[in-house]
Amino acid sequence: MRSGHISISLRLTLWFGGIFLVGWGFFGASMWFNLKHTLTAERHVTLSRRLDRLETVIEKTRGEAPEDRLNDYRDFAHATGGGLMQIVREDGAHAVPVLSSAAAAFPWPSHPDSTREQFVHVRAADQPYWVLTRPSSLDGQPLVLMAAAPEAGNLLVLDHFWFGLLASAPVLLLVSSAGGYWLSRRALRPVDQITAAARSISIRNLSERLPVTRTADELERLTETCNAMLARLESAVNQIRRFTADASHELRSPLSFVRTVAEVSLRNPKIDDESREALEDIVAEAARATAMLEDMLALARADASQNEAALEPVALSAIVQEACDAARPLAKERELALSVALDDSGATRVLGDAPALRRLFSILLDNALKYTPTRGSIHVSLHASGNEAAVQVSDTGAGIAEADLPHIFDRFYRADPSRGQTEGCGLGLAIAQWIANLHRARIDVVSEPGKGSTFEVVFPIENKISFSVPV
Ligand code: ADP
């Protein structure tokens, strides 16, 4: 994941979380209003029943003496909790003396509607109350019956409900986000696998394919499309490789013909100095071009063989020694000191292809000879420890700039100072790298411009047995 970018899983999780919060908010608010409405309706029903019963009491006590009647009303008011009841005339004056002390202190609506029922909200001693007023009559006289009930209980229920909603939101948000993240990771896991597989495919292993997820969905179509694209790329690259191999092969004969003709012409004593110089240039350039073609052909064959070679146990020190012996005359010619230290007396054997290994060490030695100025020194060593054997070629030459180091194993790459100054075409290290890969060895390089370079090839050891080397 690049910085500043968030993964699809995380984005989906944030969406899940956001949608959940909005949904939960809507759900909570609608439930809260619903509950409030239900509780208010229930209060209305309670007060309505209370007034029904008050009407029944009024009806029942119709023939009684006023004092008995008042006592019955008060008993009834007391029995219905707090006695918040009132019986008034149309103008709001008391039709019956107050039924309780609580009713006396209560702020009843001063001009209740005598034509229809009313359900109103009032505040008493800073507490909210519901009041129901109902027109009625006694002995032909119009009356208004009133009953009140506190709303505090309702508000408490609503508060609890609200608190429950708020308290459960973070927990549910966490659970739903974690679940969403887990689900999206699970659904996108094949994408990670496809990415890892696609990353491991390069020009060297173009024949490999991405694993197809048999899920009959977008991912399956994506992998199949990528695989079809890889197949097209593979066939295009193979065509180019064949062309390179064929072209290198076809060019070998005319080049060697040119070289031979030039060499034969040089033997003629009658040619003038200018022609001789030109013919010598032709021979040198033809030799250079032949070497380059050989390298290109070697790499084209390497690409075609896909790192398949019959390897057999070989004594590493013998091969290193041979390569050093072959380089000695050139070292002498260039006044370079070549020292060799093989510390295993022939015991280290690796699974290898002897001619290829000889070529690998020759390339490293050739480079050391090419890029080390006169009177410099080159040191070759072999050191085995544990399951590995390391061959080092160090020189006190030009060194390689840090910016060039990652590219020197690329085909046709030559660091700036080499171009035009030293012979070569930038294929040597590419071949060396391929030979190392063939032997499951790795090549490392440490270099300091102006001081020198050390190339190290580390091989896995086949086995360590006594092995005599012809000296
Ligand atoms: P070539 O030597 O034909 O140019 P190589 O592939 O062998 O091609 O090397 C690639 C580049 O790496 C060279 O052009 C040179 O710049 C650099 N290089 C390789 N070996 C050495 C060395 N021993 N010292 C300094 N530079 C080196």
C-alpha cells in the first residue's frame, strides 16, 4: 500500500461503518419518536379511563348528600394516585371543592374547553404533566372534568432508550466494521495472491501463469485475461529471441568471411601502409563483432534453454585455477599483479557445468583486467564455509559508481567511463549472471569508484569430499 492511499478493504470498512452509523441514527431516531408517541397515547388512555371512572362515581352518587358525595369524590381521587383531579364549571370556577391538596396546588388550565376533550401539556413545580379535560354535566349543570398525570416516567423511559442507543452504537460499529473488514479481506485475498504471482513473473519466467480462481466472477475473468496477455507477451518475446539467435547465427559466417579475407590480404607483402592499416582495423573490428555475436548467441540460447542444463559435481578450485592460468599472460602484458588463494585444496565440489563455470570466472577476470590500470593488482580467492563456497575476484581498478551498480548485470549496459575507453559490449556480466543462476549461485558486487571492485559468486556446496586437483 502506497502512503496516502488506503486499501480497498479499509475503504469498504469505512463505507460499512459510515452506512451503519447513518442507518443506526435513522433507526434510533424513528424508534425514539415511535416510543414517545406510544407512551403519550398510553398516558392519554390512562387519563381517559380515570375520567370515565370519575363520571361513573358522579353518576352513582347523584342522590347523596353533598358532603357524602364530596367524600366519595375525594376517596376516588385518593385511590387513583395523588388525587390530581378537578371538577369545574364552564367558567373555570370550582364546581366541587378541591379533591386533594396536590390538586389545589396544581396549575390547571384556567379556561378549559367545555365543548370537546382536550389533552394538554403543562408544567408544575418544574415538572412536565399531561392534563385531560372533558365536558360533562351534573343535574343539568355543564361541568368540565379534569385529570392530570406526570410525564416524568415517560421521559425516563425515553432517556433510557436514548442512552441504550448511544451506548450500543460504538460496540455495534466496532463489530460491524471488524466483520466488514474480515469479509472484504476474505473476498480480496485472491487479489493479493494474483498480485504476488504477477510480481514474480518477469521476462525470465514468462511461461508461468497466474493461478486462476475458479469462482466464476470478476477475479476469474481478470486472471484469465492476464494469462492470455502473458501468453501473447511470451510468444512475442520468443519471436524476438528467435530472431536474435537467428540473426547472430547468420551473421557469424559473413563476419568470419570478412575477417579471413582481411587476414589473407594482410599476408600480401605488396600492399601499401594505408591499406594495411585499414585491413588491420577490419580484422580487429570483425573480431570484436564476432565476440559480441558469440555473447548474444550464448544469451539467446540461455533464454531458450530456460536454465535447464545437465549439472554434475565439479571441483570448484580446479576451474578457478584454470581461469586464472588463462588470464595470467594478459595480466603480465598489462603489468598487473594476479594473485590466487584457494583455501580448500580441491575439496569443494559444486553441482555445475565446467565450461560454463570457466566462462563465468573468465568474464569476471577479463573485467578485472580491463578496468584495472597498469601496475594495479587482482586477487582471486576461494573460500568454503558451511554449505557455501565463495569465489571472490577483487581488483584495484576504476570501481563502479553507486548509480551504475544496480544495472551492470543488465544486457548491453556499460557504465559511463567504460564506453569508448575499454573494449566490450556490456553482455559479459549478463552472461555471468545467467551462469550463476544456472548453478543456483548468487553474484554480489562491492565497489568504490577509484579504489576497486570485488565480485563474489556464492555457490551452494554439493558435498565436501577429498578430491585431488591436477596442478
Ligand atoms: P563490458 O565489460 O563488456 O562493458 P560487462 O557486462 O562485463 O560488459 O560489464 C558491464 C559494466 O560493468 C562495464 O561496462 C563496466 O562499466 C562495469 N564493470 C564490470 N566489471 C568491472 C570492474 N571489475 N571494474 C570496474 N567496472 C566494471
